[in-house]
Amino acid sequence: MIFNFFTHWGYILLILYYIGLLRRFQYSILLLLILISCGSLFINYINPRYFMIIYKKIKYKLNPPVSLYLDVLMHHLPLIIFLVYYDIKIPRDNLIFAFVIITMYLLLYNPFKVYDITISKKPSSRKNLYNKLINLN
């Protein structure tokens, strides 16, 4: 499933924002984009491993630095573009929209499983494996 990644949720919200449906939730969308950017910093720079992308019978191993370029393009560039076009005339919302989106995502998916994050002081036994299998089938 492609929507188990929070980045894709951010893309949908950005599309709805640029269409004009979510204009009044601009501050919440900014918070969500900052969250996506910080999460990608952790996954790609603090805990780097490679990604395995599978589409039908094609397998592609994505190593740094290509994965780092894609990270900037897919996670940080949307935030930068959003900041450039941020309208300070729109009043800040109370972030309930952001809270609802984050809560919905956490109820539907476990980010520790989706992003293969372990919280333990000992090294992961899967260290030599891929970071995340991205199945595009």
C-alpha cells in the first residue's frame, strides 16, 4: 500500500490546499510538512540504509547518494515551496486539523513497522537488510 507512508498523506493535503479546499488550515499543513521533513531526516541521515523498490518483477536497490537526492526532492522541497508561497494574511488555525490527521494515521498504521524503526539500545538484527521495501505493485 502506498498510503502507509505519511509523505503521501502530505501530498494529498498539499494538492487539496493548492486547489483551495484547505486554505484555512495552512498552519496545520505547515506543521505536517515540517513533521514529514524531520522524519525523513531521521530515516535518511541519522539511520541510513538502502531502499528496495519492487514493481512487478523488477527490483531496484536505491543507495545513497541517489536516495539522498530523492529525499530532498520528495520530502524537503515541498516544505520549501510551501514556505515560499505561505500566505501570512491567512489567520493561524488551532492545529486541530493537524492533530486529527496525525491521529488518523497513527490509528491506521504503526509507523515503527512501516518505517522499520527499532527502539532498543542493542543494534538491530536486520542491519544488513534494506531499510524499507517499497512495493509499487
